[in-house]
Amino acid sequence: MIWPEIKAKGKPDFTPLEIHLQQVALVAEKVAAGIGTDIKLARYGAILHDIGKAHPEFQRRLEEKSRIGDLPFRHEITSCLFISLFDETIQPALIDMVIAHHKSIRRDAREKGILDLTEEYEPEEVFRFHASDWETWNPKALDILSKLGIKVKPLSKKEAEENFFYVYGYCRKRFKEKGYSIDRGLLEAADHFASALIDKTEFYTQRLFQKPDLNFYNRKHPLYPLSQKSVESNKPHTIVVACTGAGKTDFLFRRCKGRIFYTLPFQASINAMFQRVSGDLKKDNPNLDIRLLHSASSLAIKGKTVEEIIIQGHIGSAIKILTPHQIAGIVFGTSGYEATLVDIKGCDVILDEIHTYTDITRAIVLKIVHVLKNLGCCIHIGTATMPTALYNQILELLGKENVLEVKLSDNELNQFDRHIINKINSWESTLPVISQAIEEDKKVLLVCNRVQSAQLVFDQIKEKYPNIPSMLLHSRFKRGARGKMERLLIGKDENGKVTRQFNTSEKACVVVSTQVIEVSLDISFDLMVTECAPLDAMIQRFGRVNRKRDEHTIGKLKPVYVIQPPENTKEAKPYDLEILQESYKQLPDDEVLHERNIQKKINEVFPTVDMPEIEEHAIFKKSGEWTINGLTHRPKSFLLDRLDIDGVVCIVEADEQRYLAGNFEERIQMEIPIRYWSVRQFNQLQEGNRPFIVPDSAYSEEAGLDLDKLKIAKSDINYRIL
């Protein structure tokens, strides 16, 4: 190694610049091969992108020493001073890769793009600052470039100045152009990957861009009608409408030909799907790169190495399981959107349970579909309860001629009648029903619409049935605890062995939950009591009762009790009161819910599907035009804040010191997902994921975080921001 004292990264790794450039080049070549672009160009861009870090000013700032002057230093600019070392025909692509791999060239959030700086300062001043001490560090930079295979020559300061103004002029023209840059996205993806994995980079690049062997999903069974249907079609896209337990997941996977992005709406469903797919494909794909991407990814991959946890969000996996939130940047052009675009372009994208989203999220998902179609993706949509109005919107968007449409016949649907619906007035009126079920050793599932309601119901269950196994599941638990609860609920250990607890128990038990139970958790209980929700959501909930299908369960019915809607809009939250009232009206009472009638009932509740207008915020328009300026990205869109996600995390006071001393995985497991507005008044750490610190009194291992206790604690001066 030459010039090992010249670093690319600061503490704790202090990676030498030569090593970092080599690692990024390794990933860039793999990415280029994977997406079918110029491998040699990718390597050149990777080697060039950070060579400007050889500048003494960058090294000074890396060591946290005093800086010279007030003008911001950007290593991307100093890297571009070497652009003339490369053939003129590839210089534009190299500039795309290098000059904006961290910052927008203009209107950067911190106003540090090259065009921001040249507007605030004279271009000559910007050049002089970035080329200062040229004779000192330029030869070292050339040595590193030469060591990495770049043909170099002596480079005068005059030539460096010419290079600067060439790049400056190019950026002024590039900003006026519209659209994304594959070259920029490739470099960003490679840089992020290598920066995260460091010395493990070479090992983990070996599995990138592999196509999974999906032969497992060709299994057939007479009880699963979709397994009997052919997936052969020249049409690139798919819409499957089928009830829970009909084999939608297998069918959607059978339609895929390449790498797969699998999206689901809820965190709990994503964890479960990751475990399921990993188990399904392990035999035929022993080294397959399957990743889980959301705020609590490490839970479902607990036990793997830190590097395996870190890699989850990066490019090139064979299968990536995630929420729409992780790819919404391609709609709004937020930071890193081009790296996501490079990763997903041309892939198979499964959008499962698309009907379960709120109106704003649904609008964003449909816009994602619009973008994915433009990127050449094959889009496969699965649903149990999609309103016809929404179905027709999607069909129009994809083009009916491009979509394989699959539905079950009435005769097939009749085989899935499994619930008797009972309407009741209140939780209190269900107590005799619950008591009888417990006496008969039934598994009971109680579902609330809000965390606070679930906590109250759980307290009542614990008091009335202290000797019966019970658990509470919602989104306000520590992530480590949440992962254990999900495994406990499913009733299988990490190796898939039955534990005979809850879902696999043969004795009475009670689970109290919120909406997290609705999607993709493979559980089958004997009785449900649920608060009224929109009809499509309730159908999903019902699917957690009498779910198991075999020769002994076909034709047998189990009870579901639905509590009537509240009388005012406040108590109806998070749902619309009118939707709840119409949904309740559509349910039978003390009768079988026939699967063949569900679509008609759904359409009665949702005759139209309102979509918030997000077109003005999107970077890809209905006309098919990209409107974002070249080599730029946008600050976080306010629309993303309206997605159904918890945007920040908190930890309890007792965990603060452990969090500060912990590693990546240990910190993640202490975190509690929460909305910013619930904790904004509390002190916030600056380490890790910057958690807010909440009092111990607001959290318990059984009930999770109690927002009512949190509100009381806000008045305590010890916890508030001073």
C-alpha cells in the first residue's frame, strides 16, 4: 500500500484512501455487470470519486483539526480536478458519477453543491481553495491513481483549473436537463456498500445479482386452488385476487423470472415473510442473498453477523422484502433515489395486500407502480379484498393487455367459507363468549384498532384470567422484545420447531393485538373478537381464524365477533366513521360470511377510491416525463411523513448507558418505534439512530410503551428539553 497515512474515512475505521477506492471499484464493477452497463467506466468512476480526499484540508478536517477559512470544502470538487486523465468520451459520465455522489449540484439541503458554492463565492475563489497546496498533494493522488491502474501524467495547476471550469460549465448545463442518472446511482450504491462493509466488501460482493431458484413454489395441492393454475403468459404484469389461504404468495413467486422486491404494508408481516421465504428457499438456494429492509430489520435476522445486518439496505440482493416506504424515494427524488432506481430497474416487484394502505399511502404506491412500469419492472399484485374501483385504476395504469388477471371461481371460493359472523355491542358483552372458549381450551384472538385500547383490554384479560397464557402485541415494544413476541405468537422457534405455545398450543390462550395481526402472520386461532374496522381490513383479520387448511378443517366454521362502531369520529380514529358504519352494515349477523359475496360487499363500502393528488410532488409525471433537475435530489418530501410508519425511535432512561456503549445490533434491540410528535419534547441522543429518552415509568415488558403515561411524563422537567 502507498500513502497509508492518507485516509478516506475517520474513526473508528480510519480506512486508507487507496483501500477504500479499491473496495468501491470492486462493488462498482459487480453492479455494472449486474445491470448491464460499462464495467470499465464503473471502475474508473469508483477510483476517481474520492481521490480528492488526498487534499490536506480534507485530512485536517477528518482528524477534527482546525480548518482553513470559511469556504466549505467538498472533496467531490477536488476529485474532478483529475478529470483530464480520462478519455474525453467518458468524461461526462465520470462527472455524473463523481460531482454529486453526496450532494445535489444545486439547491443542496446544506447549500454545498458545486453550483451553490459558485453562486455564493466567485468560481475562481472556489477553485483556488480546492486546488490549494496543489504541488504538495497532487503527486500523492497521482501515485494512488497509478497504483489502482489509471494511466497518469504530470498534472499542472493550470490544467487542474481548466478541468474545474470544464466541470463547472458541464454542471450548469446538466442542471438544466431533466431526469435521473444511472451513472450517479451506480456510484452512490457502490460507495454506500463499500463504506458499510469495509474489509468484508469482497466477500459480500460474491453473492450480488444472483437470480433465485424458485422451484420450491411449483408445489401443488388440491386444497390450494392457485397452485393448480398455470403462470405461463407473455404478459409481464400480474393481478391475483384470491382469499386468504388460496396460495397467492406461491403464485406470485412463480410469476417471477429475476431478482425480486417483495413489499408488504406492516412490520410484523415483513418479519414473518422473511422467515417464511428464507425457510422455503434454503434447500435449493443455500447461499442465496435474501434481505429484510425496514426499521427493525435486525430482529428477523438476529444471530447473523453485524455485516449481514448492515448489508440489508444495500444493492444487489436476490430477494428483498420491504415496505413501500423504502422505495418511495423513486417517486419524490429524495436522497439516494438513483441508487434505489439502479437496484430495482428491470426486477420483479411483488406488491402484496395493496388494498390495506391508507389513502395517502395507496396514492404513493400507485405512483410507485407508474415509475416501476417506466423502469421495465414486472409488477405482480396480490390482494384478498381490493375494491373494483381500485382494481380498474391499476389495470388502466399497467394496460389491460399487459396484465395476467387471475381470480377464483365461485365454486372455488365456496371451499373457503370458514367464519360465522356475530355482531355485538361492546367488549363487555363478549366476556361470556371468551370465558366459554377458554373453558373449551380454545385459542382466542382479540383485535383493537389502537394501541391504547389493546393495552386496556389486555389488562382486563390478565385480571380475569391470571392463569391462562396471554400476550399483547403491538408496535410500541422494544424491537428486541417484539421479535421474541412474534416467534412466541407463531409458536415455532428459530429453527421452525413447534413450541406448543399460542398458535401451536392445544390449550387455551389469549392474544390481544392491533392491526399488526392483519397481514401475512401465519397463525390460525379458534375465535376472534375484533373492533369494527374498514371491511377490507376486517376480512384480513378474519383470516387469522380457522386459517389452517386440511381434510379435517374444510367445511368447518368458527366464530368471529365484531363490536359495533363508535358513535363519534374521535373514537373511530384511525378510521373514517362512515366507512366503519357501512362496513358493519355489510356484515351478516349470526350467519356464515360467504367468500363469493365479499367482493360485492367491498364495492358497497368503497364504490369509489379517493386518491390524494400527489402529482405535483412526484418527479415522474403522468405524461411520462422526468422533471427533476440533473444531478440533484430533493430534501425529504413532506408526503413521506404521512406514510403509515413510525419516523423516529425512543429508548427508556434505564437503557441510555447501555445504548451509548452498545454495538449496532445491541442498540437496535433497545429502540422503540414512535411518531415524532409523541416524543419531540424529550431529550434526544446524538448517537446511533438518535433516540429520544423516555422515562422508565412509561414502559413495561408486558404492555409496551404507554402513551398516556408518556403524556404525564412530559410535564416532568427532568425529561424535557431545556
